Amino acid sequence: MASNKVFIVRCGKVWFVNYEDINISTSQVRFIESDPVPNDAVIVDRTWLYVNKNGTPDKRFKYKQSTRF
């Protein structure tokens, strides 16, 4: 077992994979949080809990709570 491999365990099976055989990609997403956010979180925007396609609050709901993401 060399140090240039990754140890993977999934569904009771074990694999050793070379680093050069791993392809990792990342991207940014806007995540809407309904639970309290951590103190060090950066809130980038707010939206309504129930929203129309044009971004206005859905008037069918009396409780027009905003949420953050």
C-alpha cells in the first residue's frame, strides 16, 4: 500500500485508487436554508418562503416569512 493511493470504503467493499485516477469537480450553488444559520455564515440574499415565478411572495399564504440563502 503506497501513499499515493486513496482508501475508499463503500457498501462493505474496499478499494485503493490512485490519485491520478480521481477526477473531482466543484461548482457553486445557491442553497436556501430553512434552519438557523451559523454565526460565521455569510447571508448573500433573501427570498420568500412561498414565492411566485416572478419572485414576489405568493399571496395564497398569509404567513409571508422570508428565508435566507
